[in-house]
Amino acid sequence: MKLVDEAEIDVIAGNGGDGCIGFRREKFIPLGGPDGGDGGTGGSVWIEADENISTLVDFRHQRIFKAQRGENGMGQQRYGKGGDDLVISVPVGTAITNVSTDEVIGDLTAHGDRLLVAKGGKGGLGNMHFKSSVTRSPRRATPGDEGEARTLRMELKLLADVGLLGFPNAGKSTFVRAVSAATPKVADYPFTTLYPNLGVVSVEAHRSFVIADIPGLIQGAADGAGLGALFLRHLQRTRLLLHLVDMAPMEGGVEISPAEQVRAIEHELERHDPELLQKPRWLVLNKADLMFEDESAARAADIIAELGWTQPWYMTSAVSREGTWPIMKDVMAFFDRLKEDEQEARDAG
């Protein structure tokens, strides 16, 4: 199914039921007092995270969601039935924004998380509430309150531990295929990946993490060029970035040096979201199989020296899976250290 990661919907809570004007009428009691009941409360609208849903595509077809109205009050002091709540299911990782105020009102990051987005109106009062020593037969009741209504923007941010960065055709999808069971489309042309892909990397029993492959970034991505900028939000939740670079010369005589590719993407990240640059980022020099061993080693050393790279770096061939597994083991060890540090911080606190 095609990933749809953004949608706008209108949510309308149910109105409260109207109060009733009624009087007690029984045999031998000709002048009974007021007995009009209250109206029921309108149904509210909730949004709930569901791990069985992976895309917001359904909201392209249905955009208006309205909860049930409360029933009106009735005679004999009978209250109207409250309207049923409406629960909208969305994928885990969905952020909800109020369009009119541009305020993020919730972020559903776990299965079962619920968010009240429109509260139902309160039911009106029946005339039994307006009886007094002066007004013995009140002919007054109040209407129910209107339910809340608002327009919401929903953005799906994939929950991944590791995010892949790189130019188009750097080998990101091939890398995901090599280290996980995911099968993203792979072909020898730019922008093969049109939508994000997730893969689960299982290092050993009960030790795994999720890796995300997004469309490649190009120069000018922060201004809307290419496809990658549309999906950069999916990297915001990641804890580690793997920056893939094609270290082999490009065909056709036109070559963008690997160091220039790295700097270009760093520039786009800084313009789009500077916090992404603060995340741990490891360099992966891919397609080493297209050069002789001594040539690739010399080229890798030149790239690292030109960048002044201080974080971990690796040389791999994703298509032959050479050098990919040591990276995954180091990533798992990195997450284990993070978990230990978080536990120590909790114990100290």
C-alpha cells in the first residue's frame, strides 16, 4: 500500500440534547408539577493510535467525522440518552495539529494512546430545574450546547531507531535489503524510492532495531527540490543517522565528489531542521566493490581526511552485503550503551 503520511480532517462533536418542557399528568392529579428531563450529552471525538494501521490513506476519502448528537429530554423526568463517542484510528507515530492555531495538540507514540480532539456539547436543562416558590409551572427549558468543531492536520512520523541519509542512487534501499527482511524497490536510476520504507534488523534473539529508508536528498531540498525533503520528518524520531555516500565515480564523466555530497546534505539538513545535525551520524562509504581494494581504501582515506570526519565511518558494498553486518553489530552496541546510560541517569535521579 502506498504510504500517505499527511492528511487534514474536520472533526465535529455531537450537540447536547435539548431540555424538555413537561408536566406531571396523572389521574386524580390534575395540577402536577413540572417533570421535563434534561437532554443527553453529545458524543465526543477521540483519536486513537492503532499498531495495525500503517498509513493515513483512508483520510483521503473521508475527511469529515461527526459524533452522535445527544437525545432530547422527555417527560416524567426522563433524561435523554448521551450520544456515542466517535473513535478515529490512526497509525502509531501520528502527530495532531490544530490548523487554526497551528498548535500541536498531541503526539500518539504508543499503541492505544488516545487524544480527545472535540468535546461533546452539554445537554440542556428540563423545566423541572426552574420550579420555585414563585414559578410553580415553569414553561422554560434550555437548548443543548453545541459540540466543539475544528480542523486537524495529521502527520505520520515513522518510529525508527536508525535513519538513512544520502543522495539518490547512493544505495540506501539496497543497504536496507542487505541488513533486514524489507524489500524496497531497487533500480539503477535516481528516485527509485518514492516513499519511506522500514526494515527490522535482528542482530540476535530479542535484540533488534528498526531502520528507515527515505527518498534521496538533493541540493535545494530545503526549498522543495526533489522528494526527500517531504519525508525528512521521519528522521526526527531516530536516535542515529547513517549517512550513505557513493564512493565510486559516477558514469558519464560527471562526478560529484563524496565529500561534496556529504557537505551538500549537511547544508540541507541545517536549513530544514538544525536538530537533525546534532544527532549522532555515522558515515557509510558504499559501492566499494566498484573499485579495486587498494584503490577504494585510498579513496576512503582521502574522503575522511577532506571532511575532517571524527565520528565512526565504514566502507561497504551493500549489493554484496560485504561490510554491512559489522555496522549493524556496532549500531546494536550503540543502543545498548544508550540504554545503560538512561538507566544510570534514572537510578541517579
